[in-house]
Amino acid sequence: MTYTRPSNSTSAFDNVYGTNSSRLEGSFTITSYDASRRIISGSYTVKMKGPFSFVDVNSAGDPRRDGDVRLSGTFQEVPLK
């Protein structure tokens, strides 16, 4: 996952942050299953706490708090293979 925040800097890399080690937590719930049509419907949630620790251009601490990521949604009539 990569995050880019606005910057007044002319460098393309000063405000790009990435993470591959953040823990994901969440749920995937199937609320209906149609066996004859082989489709499912339901909902999901995913949380990633503090994946980005912001550092400014000069590597000094940034006063903004770490960002959290939360995703949630529903799905309907997804075909199964």
C-alpha cells in the first residue's frame, strides 16, 4: 500500500510512503447463498491501524498523527466458480 500526500516540494519522492508490514484485521460475512445459481451476497470490513508514520522532507518528526485505513462494503450476487 502506498500513500501520497500533497507537498510544496519539487521532488517526486518527498511525500510518498509505503508499507508492506502492517497487520490487516477484518471480517467477511456471507449473508445469503443461492445454491441453484451458485451466487453469494454479504459484507466485508478491513482495518489497518497506523500503516503510515509521516516524516517530513528533512527527516524530522511530523506532528500529524499516524493514519489509519478502514474499508467496508457489501457485495451482491457474486458468482462462485
